[in-house]
Amino acid sequence: MTNFQVAHRDKQEPTATLLVRVIVCLALFVGGLALIGIGSDGADAENLGSALTFVGGIVLISLAFGLPMMGATER
């Protein structure tokens, strides 16, 4: 037998807040994928703007995964 217990949550956030967070993170993720696609376009591969666009896409995807982790604590 294990001694596993789920951390108890004292206060649940309102549903509207959670929905807005999910939509924002999804928009960041999709926007990041779009920027990566635009930045990796073969026509302007030598352009500095393409590299910055590609890196910007990576940053947006990182934010999409990182923002929900803010305020998380280790159990």
C-alpha cells in the first residue's frame, strides 16, 4: 500500500478565471506555433527577422507552458 494523498485545496478559483487562463495559454501556444512556422519559412531564411520571429515563437510556447505553473508549490 502507498501513502499517497492529493494536496487539499482550500480555495477554488472562479470558473471564469480558469477559463480565461486556459484561453490565454492556448492562444499563446497557437501563436507561438504560428511564429515558428513563419520564422522557419525557407524564402527568408537568411534574414535576421526570421530568426527573431522563430525565437519569439519559442518564447511564446514557453510562456504558454510556464504561466500556469506560477504560484505552484512543491508538495
